Amino acid sequence: MPDTIASLSAIQTATATDQVFEALYHALITFGLPPGTKVSEAEIAKQLGVSRQPVRDAFFRLSQLGFLSIRPQRATLITKISEIGVHQAAYVRAALEAACIRDAAACIGAEDLAELRTLIARQKLAIETGPRSVFHELDDLLHRRICEMSGHGHAWSLIQEQKAHIDRVRFLSLSFGQQNAYDQHVDIVEALAAGDADAAETCLRDHLSRIRSILPVVRQENPQYFEDPET
């Protein structure tokens, strides 16, 4: 298996599973571990410098998110992207975030807006300097903070449980879609600054609905990463 994950030799037992999970999650989202790759607990444990137990626990968590197919007595595989899974997750995400952003528009304060505008500025810098993974992380952070500012931070945990397939499509789309995503983020924040819940929700839904139009483009450019349509 390629050396795609940074060593975690200094890992501590109490946080081992979380750190292994985060390292693998990042590798999956950024295609350091592409769909179809076979992975083993023993190899990952050796690469990260940990015992097999935290790797086993992280594998289970990743399988629950839809990233891994764990098959007894057979190789564990990184799943391919499911178009059905993308559409289902997009529906759930839009419903939850739309509710959050309306509440955020009603209660957001000056410090919150300053933080969001700082994130916007960091996204602009990420577009100019790269790598794509930095913009992807800042994109997630903006959406998470809006949920938290609305008083419904728990909603982001539910969204994360749903959006595994979306995240990989989003990352691939950043090869051509970063500027558009950035522009829409600016519109969302300005609508929040105006306290306009209707405009904020409209901007958000327009932004999240992009996944439907970019999905065919991403699939055409990366067919090897997707499930067969009849699967």
C-alpha cells in the first residue's frame, strides 16, 4: 500500500482511535486512499505506529460513514462513490442546514460575522496558494460554524454522518469549482450580515444544490472512482 498517511508514532492511547480516524478520513477525502483500494488493519497499524485495536475501531467508524466495506474473511475495501448516496445525503444536508441558517440570521452577532469573514478571507488565500485540501477544510469549517452559531451545533454531527460520498465529490470538484464555491460563501455571509433569513436560506440552498450539476462532470472526469450505475 502506498505511504499516504503521516506517521503517528507519538500517538497516545487515550486518543489513538480519534487520531487514526482523522488521519484515515483525511486520506480518504483527499484520495490518498482512493476508492477501490484494499486496506488492512495490520498495514495501517504499522504505518501509523499504533496497535491494531485503534485501527480496528477507526475502520468500524469509517464503515458506518460509508467509506469502508468490511467483509469477513475478505479484503477490506475503500468504497466507490455512490450517486444515489450523494443525492440522499444532499437532501438531508440541505434540510438541516437551511433550518440552521434561518436561526443563525436571527441571532448572529458582530463577533460571529467577523469570524465568518475571516474564514472567507482564508478561503480566498487558499484558492491563491493551495493545496485544495486547505480550501476543503475551510469550506467545512464555515458551514460547521454557521450551524454552531445558530445554536444547533449538534446538527453538524448529523450532517457529517451523512456526507461521506458528498465530501469526495466536493474535493474532486475543487479542481474547477473553488472560485464559484467561494463566491457563494460570500453571498451567504452577506445575507447573514443583513439579518435576512430568506436570502440566507436561498443562497445556502443554491450553494448546496451545486452538487447535482457538478456530479456528472466529476463522474465523467473520474469514472474509476464511482460505482457502476446498476450497482
